[in-house]
Amino acid sequence: MVVRQETHPGTGAAASPPEFRDAVSSMRAARLRPEVFCEEMPAPQRIAPYAAALSADVTVDDTDVGTGRIILLHDPDGNDAWDGTFRCVAYARAEIEIDMVSDPMLAEVGWSWLTEALDAHGATYAMVSGTVTRVATESFGGMADEGGTAQLEIRASWTPGSPAGSAPGTIPDIGPHVEAWGELLCTAVGLPPVPDGVSVMPSRRGQRGPGR
């Protein structure tokens, strides 16, 4: 997996601090299910001095049923709103059955998919916040035969913490956070969990299919 690193204009990627480069390296090491087609994307340059980003599509039977992105932000001087020097910003959108839109528990359940995925992958985090949005589209007139569609959108951000038991100031391992985001995408589109004991192959950049 290749992750593009972005800095403010004029600084150059080579000028990024070693802690950011190490965090991006751990981001690259994430292992995603073969249904998740992951590739680099341009990262925002004005939110933080340094950023790296990934986008992903979830494909089932040659059909894209979900999409998302995750951005790693880094400010060496820290950010009071983050309560740290790193921040993960994630987005996931999935096609869902249209009758699910009226489920009053859908938003709460959708949010639990994120926090449960973070916990399951051992991703230490704090200051988590976000939104869950359900969107229903109905067609009329000449398009009435197309029927309705529905999507679930999850937007979230959190401060990644150092691995449990590590020394103070240890650089966060971003790999588990990326893996949790990948699991969120798969859960949202309705893919069953990977059974215990089954290895997850890393997603290939630029190709669809298992392995790398």
C-alpha cells in the first residue's frame, strides 16, 4: 500500500519530521480485506502542517458498494482540539437497503461499528467525535422505474494514542486505525466478519483482488 504524504507548499515531503514518517510507515503496514481496493489520494494541506491520506472502495461481485477515506494529520506543536499531535479523520459511505433508513437505531448502530472496530483492532484513541447520516433517494416521472436507493454516511475523527504499555511520547501505531476503518467499510456494506484464524490479505494498490 502506498500512502501519499502532503506538507504545506514549499516544505517538501523530505522536510517532514521523523515521527510523521514513522506514523505513515505504520499506516502503510495496515492489512485490509481483499474486497477493499485502497490507494493513495491527495491529502488536505491547510488543516495541519503534515498529512497523509488513503481512499478505498469496497467491491462485491464487481460492484462498488461502499467508499471511504482516512486522513492522518500531524502538528508537531500540538493542537488543543486534538489533545495531541496526531489526528485521524475518516469517512465511510455504504449502500444500504432502503427500508433501513427508517430504523431509529440505525445511526447509533452505525456509530458503534466504528468504535467496536477500533477496540477490536487494539487501536488506542481519545477525543472521538463524528456524525452518522442516512440518505434516501426516490425517483419520479421518467425515472420512476429505477426505484429508491439509500446510503449511510459516517464521518469521524479521533486522536490516536500510543500502544498500550508503551513509554510516554511513543509514536502512535496508525496501522490498527486504518484496519479499523477498513472493517467499518466492510461492516457498513454488510460483509460478514472474517472468521477467527483466517488471515486477511493486504489490499493491493491499483488492482482488485487478494494479495499484494
